[in-house]
Amino acid sequence: MRKIAKAWVGPLLSLGLLFLLGSIGYRATEGWEWSDCLWMVLITITTIGFGEIEPLSDPGRIVTLLIIVGGIVVVQLTLQRLASLSDSGYFRKMRELRFQRLLRAMNNHVIICGYGRIGKEIADQLQSKNIKLLILEKDPLVKKKAEEKGFQVLLADATLDQSLFSAGIDKCRSIVVTLPTDADNLYVVLSARALNQTCKTIARAETEEASKKLTLAGANIVVSPYVAAGKTMANASL
């Protein structure tokens, strides 16, 4: 936070110094009240176009000219500072900082590991019910697509304990594991069960053997898309 705030110290000090010197100049040349002096400096710097508070003397006009020149310099320096901050990734760091604060504040939410076809459908269903959720996705392009739909996405590998910690595994209500391979899903279920035994775990399985292993690993519910689709189609045919 200190590093982020430090970036604005220069422009703010320059602007404050300009206000101070300009007000002192008007006070000395025109004898106005401090509030009038500050107001005159403000409308001069911002070029709002309001008229003078009172007719200016020649020394007052010189002060106004110096304030205009100083304002141009301060604005130019501020614009250059903004450009340099953008090039250095300052605003990206700000967004990351806000996201980290959001992660720390999240609780009783649902974690979705993987934003594939199944993860996308689950996220849409939960979003329609206004349930807080966080998506763990390691593909930057997929992450961008999820964010475009308004989801909070953490770019991380769900198979890593640190990623689950960052996602708030200790404070979540449930975790849905929909990674592409059974091995990854099994690994995440084992990690999630070790990190939070009270968290409800729902996992996807491609095969019957994987379904049994996921259940043994501690998954509360194991769903096979192919079995579920087969049952639905069989019921529809009858």
C-alpha cells in the first residue's frame, strides 16, 4: 500500500504547493480572505471561466499568470506520471490488490475448479440464484471469458494447496471439482478434504472406476456426466 500511495505523492505535493503559493500571492497583492484566495486559484487552474472575485491589480495579474504557468506544468507532469504508471503495470497491481481484498472478505461461497463446459453451466446456475462463487481457472483465455460474464476468477492451478487457500477453502460452503481429467479431480478432492473436512465436495468423474476412487477420497457427491445424460435420455424415451 505504501508503494502504491507513494506514486501519487509527487503530483499531490506539487498541486498543494501551487495552491499554497498562489493563495499567498493573492493574499499579499490583493488582501483577500484565504477562502477567496483559494477559490481564485482553483478557478484559475481549472480554467472554469468564472470572472475575477474583484478586479485584479497589476501584481495580482502577475500572480494569476504564474498560477496559469504553474498549473500547466503540474498538469503536464501529472499526465506524464499517469503514462509511466500505466507502462509499469501500476493499475494492474491496483486491480490485483482490490481482488486480493475481495478474496479475503469472501466466506460461505462456492468454489468451482475449472471453467469448462460443465463448470460454465454450474456457474451460470449458481449466478442465477445469486449465490456467491469463485472460479479457479489456470487458462488466461478461459479466465477472461468467465470475467466477461461477471464472474470472480482466480488465475491459479486448483491442484495446488496454495491455490485452494487463496480461494478461501477454509471459509467456503462447498467446492465443485470439474477439471478435465479424473486424476486432477482426485488430487483436488484429496487436498480439499485435508484442508477443510467440513466443506461439501462435489466432483466430476469420467469413469465408474474414477467415481469409486473419488468417493473413497472423500467426495460427498460424485457425478458422471455420461451416466447422468444416459439416465435422462432413457427416462425421456419412456
